[in-house]
Amino acid sequence: MSTAAAIKTEFKGLSLPAKVPCRPVLTCLATVFSDLQALALSAGLALGMGHLTQGPASLATYGRLWPLVALFPAVYAMFGLYPGIAVNPVDELRRTFNATTLVCVILGMLGFVINRNEQYSPLVYGLGWIISVILIPLGRSLTRQLFASQSWWGHAVMVLGGRDAAGSLTRLLQKQPEIGLRPIVTIDETQDLENLDDAAWLSRFGVTHALIAQRGISRFRLTSLLKSHANLFPHVLIIPELGEFSSVALHTRDVGEFLALEFRNGLLMRGPQLVKRVIDVALCLAGGVLSLPLIVLIALLIKLDSRGPVFYGCTRIGKHRHRFRMWKFRSMFVNGDQLLTDYFEKRPGKITELEQTVKLKRDPRITRIGKFLRKTSLDELPQLWNILNGDMSLVGPRPILEVEVPKYGDQMALYSLVTPGLTGMWQVSGRNDCSYSDRLKLNSYYVRNWSPWLDLYLIARTVPVVLRRRGAY
């Protein structure tokens, strides 16, 4: 019996196609096309802004540089950005920024050398760079949303491991096709795999990647699998049992003849901490100035809607368990405690909801303007002051109340390592629609894998989440 036939017999619920529809070349071309489209749009916007501020520019002058645009996909390929499969989005953002910056510098130097008599505008170059480092990641994200559901997207993979671990990994990959790893066959490693030495079925089914789920596999068994089967696949990925760590925080090292895994905690490194603070202050000042008219308008609406102060401050726990006063626009009636008591007398079952999530979906204490402020997250604008004051950051776990400390348990030590934030993993992952345990896991992931790039990624994701008002109440 051939290997493929053996797999069909062993896994009756699995239907292997006669030919795998995945087309990695098409996936790569779609990503390249997205990058070129974003670059063209960036150039057009930069020239347009340059025209408005500095007068008309000669298109022929800049047109001479178009052949050099080929440098972008070439350098992106060197940075491992093609075909863009199974890349952590935060790492992709970092690589894209570095590669784009490098090419823009090269283009600037070449433009000066090739056309010394031409007058190039530094403003146009600078705008083109800024716009492109924003549009290229957005274009890639949109490309994945558009094409991830197509049968040709990604690479065909075989998942190997203990039945539970391999099944969980397969379901994850099927649920998130944007990752680009399409499971074609799932094999329980406890079964007889000797026939895998006959790799004829691999070329037939187009499997180029093997994923080994390490959970439940001993070190000796894993070594045996790698020695006997790794040479059958161009790419072998081992999924280790590392919990909440991601590739962003993980680095490989050689210690003599041994392989070592290094985990970097950026929150304890002075350089990255300084970068985080600079980003906080710069974006906070810019956001505060731009939103000043809105802040005045909201303050006026609050005063017109109900009696009481414009701002509301409550004590929260921050970094190193430091207690500080967190500010918000007032969104509740001043007699909120009495309203809540009356509400619980009529609906005693709602007490459990408040205890579990620390929030109510239909809170009787919230004012009319307060409902709008909470839905749009505008009630949190005054926290820009907390950020400038250093009590909070733009990104981080949400500041918690004293009553929430017991819910954190042994995770409290991890939470206290980081400055709480205005937005973060929880906010972009559903907010109040997430369970409290999921919130703790997201906070833990953030602390363990923090980097300035993760902050920028979460800030970018916050915008569409706020606009969709997902999980806000």
C-alpha cells in the first residue's frame, strides 16, 4: 500500500486532493503587487504634497528614478518579506520599516550621483518615505484579508505530532488562513510512520512544509523524527511548548555545540524603555493639540447633559504597584451608587456579571452622552495627561482597580513590571467581549514579548477597532 493510501486509510475523515491547490508563487506575486501599488501611491501622494507646498515639480526629473524602484522588492526579499507566509506581524512591521528606509537612503544617494544637475526635493523624499512605511504594511494586511480565503493562498503543510497537539494546531491553521500554512494532512506520531521514507506522495500532493507539534513528544522521539524525516521536506517547523512567547522575543544562540534560546525582556532594557517614552510623549503631545477642540466640545456636552464635574478620577494600580489617579470624562450620574443599588434589587442576577467582568453591558449609571463617549472610547481622552505625567503609557495592560488584584494571582508580579496603557492587546482583541482569563493571557503575552514595534503595531490596530466600536460599552 502506498504512503498516501495508508494515510487515507488511517485518517478516514481526511480527504486528500489529487493535487494541492496552493500556489506559493501566486502568493508571492500578490504580495509583491501589493507592495508596488503602495509604493506608487506613496510616490504620487509625496509628489502631490510637494506640488502644494513647493510648486510644480518636473515629473520627468523623478521619472528617471523609476527603474530603481526594482530595488524595493529585491531588498524586501533579502529581508525575508517574500512570500510573506507565517511571519509575525510585529516582526514584519520591523523588517518592512528597515528595508524601506534602507532603499530610500540608497535611492537618495543614487539620485544625487546619477542626476547631479537635477534639483530633487528633500521634502518629497521624506514624505515618500513616511507614507510608504505606513501604506506598505496596510497594503499587505489588506491583501491577506482579500486572498487568504482563496485556495491558492499559502503553502501546503503536513502536521505531525501527538493526536491532541496536532489536531489543535491543524484547527488553528484552518481558522486563520492568513497565516498561509494550509494543513493537507495531519498525522499522529504514535502511528507507524516508517512508510514516510517513501516520499513519492510528497511531490504528488505538493507538501513543502512539515510542522512538528512538540507537545507530548519526548526529546529523544523528536530527535528521531528529525533525523528520519526532516530530509523529506524543504521546510521543517518545530512548534515548541513555550506558552506565551513569540518569535519577537525569541532569539537563537549557539553555546558551544548546544542550541540556546534567548528571551529578551525589553521592559528591563534601558534603550527600548527610552524609545517607548519618546513615542508616548511625542504622540501624546500631537494628539492632545489636535484633539483640544474636541475636548472642549465634550466638556460642554457633559455639563449640558447632567449635573456634576466634567472629569472623573479613580485610583488605579500601575507599575510596581504604584497607585495613581486615572482621569476620564465623567460618563455616569453623580448618584450612580444609588442607581446601581436599585438596579440590582430588580435584577439580582446582574451582580455576577459585574463581579466577573467589572462592567455591565447595560449600566444604569451611565448618562446619555456617557454612552456615546464609552462607545467611541472618547471618555478616555483625559488619560493623555496621565501619559504625559508618566503614570500611564499609550500601550500596555489596562490599569486595574484594587478589587481586581486577587483575580491576577501570580500574574500580578508580571503586570507590575509594565506601565499600564491607554490601549493594548486586550483592547484590540475584543475588549469587554473577552473573558477575564483571556484578558490576563493577553496582558501576559504583551509583557513577555514587548518591543517598540509591538507598541506601534497595537496603536495602528487600535484605530479600526475604535471605529468599529467592537466590545465597547
